[in-house]
Amino acid sequence: MVVENEKRIAELKEQIEKAKQLKYKYEARLDELQRQKERLLAELADLQVRPEDLEGEISRLKGEVESLLREAATLLPSDLLRG
């Protein structure tokens, strides 16, 4: 009985140690993600884009790219496109 209890205690200690290691790992990952979020928010601020406007800004830029591509296509001589 005593040996069984000691074995069980050792297993519990091992599980606690694994849980502590996971906790430290996830805390470090959370810190890194928070730093990444702050960098991204700072970059958005430099671009004068608010996070809540990001999807609209992406759509606007896609439209602008499409428009510029169409414009570029019209400026190319048609014989170059055929050949």
C-alpha cells in the first residue's frame, strides 16, 4: 500500500511538472502573439488604417489593383498581345 501511494505521488508530481512546462510554453507563446499584435497595430497606424476598417481597405486596394491592371492592358499595343 505504501509503495502504491509513493508511486501514485510520483506520477502526480510528474504530471504537475508537465503541466508547469506547458503553462510556461503557452505563456511564452501568448507573449509573442501579443508583441506581434502590437507590431501589426503599429504598422496599421503608420498606414493610417484602423483595424475595423481593414477589410474595406483590402477590398479598396484589390479594386485599385484590378483597375490599374485593366489600364495597363489597354496601354499595351495589341500586336504585342497576339504575338
